Amino acid sequence: MSSTPITIEAHIDADTQKVWDYWTKPEHITKWNFASDDWHCPSAQNDLRVGGTYSARMEAKDGSFGFDFGAVYDEVKPLQSLIYTMGDGRKAATRFEKTNTGTKVSTTFDAEQVNPVDMQKAGWQAILNNFKKYIENN
């Protein structure tokens, strides 16, 4: 079964070092890793090395639903890119590109087979937009 690649991106008004730190440090991940204000990320762990694991708990604030997102890093290039395999075997790559006015962050991931592609893209883009909002206001 082949998978459809989906790409999301945002331009962040911050230098690449700050973007990298806010993207990879658990104390920051828990502040932005959710798609809407009625959700939150109460915990995150990140072993930032090839073979290291990433995990984040994402749940509705009212407790009605939640899930654990997990991945294993296949490649870690500090300040440049992260490539990982999610728990269900899908691949994703996030790239950090310095620009004249900040940093472009883009993620390409394999779509899962349950939800519509447009819905998946919108959800991941909302999380990236939340990251942009968090970092630019802190």
C-alpha cells in the first residue's frame, strides 16, 4: 500500500538556533504541540540522536480523547533536519532553512490511510502554525 506524501510549511520570524531549540526541547514542545486551544500536550520526551525516540502525549483538555505520538529518529542534523519513522511505520522529515528574515520550517510526512489527506494536512499545519505563534511570542 503506497502512501501519499503531504508537505506543510511556515516561515518563522526567529533565528534557526531558537527555532531548533523550541522545536526539540520538551519544555517548549508541551507549549505548542497541539492543533487547537481545546487540546494540550501535557508531556513530551525527546532523545535527539539517531535511534533515539520522541514521544508526546496529546489530549483534549476536557479529557474526552487523547493519544500518544511516538517516533524513532533515522537522521538528526542539528539546525538542519530531522528524519524519523512514526510508530505505525510512516516516515516524516522536518527541515529548517535559514532565510534573510528568519527560518523556514517544512515537514513532509506520509499520510495515514484512515483520515482524508486534506484533514491530515490541516491538522499538521495547525500544529505548525501553533508553533509559529508560540515562538514568535516568546
